[in-house]
Amino acid sequence: MNEKLYYTITEVADMLGVNASLLRFWESEFDSLRPAKNKRGVRRYTADDIELLRRIHYLTRDCGYTLEGAREQLRTKPVDDPSQQLADTLRTLRTFLTDLKSQL
């Protein structure tokens, strides 16, 4: 896959399967999530921003943490969580299979 330096909010929302409004809400709730903005104010997400969003998504949606609980987990838990990596792999596989199905 060809990696880009920056992704739009729509691209990131599609990657995670959530609405762009949820990403904007998470920006207001998590201080560590601050994507750069261009002169027009369009958010530009980096790979690190996307990784943080994936962790937030995993903690809030898959593990059932509240926003405060997710904040605490992000502060204390190491990044190399095997269950997070598995969830990311499965999410990527689901996206690939969905794209493949639409091409058939």
C-alpha cells in the first residue's frame, strides 16, 4: 500500500468506520490528539495521529472504556498491546475484503 504523509478527516473516518464528527469530538476530549491544519483549516492527520485514533477507537468501542478510562489507559498502558494489534489487523482485513467484494 502506498503510504501518504497526510490524510484528510474523511479518509481517516473511513479507515476507522466512524463519522468525521466523532473524530472532531475526540480531538476536543484527548489533548494528545491535535492534527495539523492547513491555511484553510483542513485537518491533516499523520500516521501517528491515526495510530492514536485507532487506540482510542479500540479502547472506547471494543473494550468499553469511558473517555476518562481511555485517557487513563493511554497514559499508563504500553502501545504494543497484542489485542490492539489483532483488532487493527482484523479491521484492515475487513476493509480489504469489503473492497474486494465491491470489485467483483
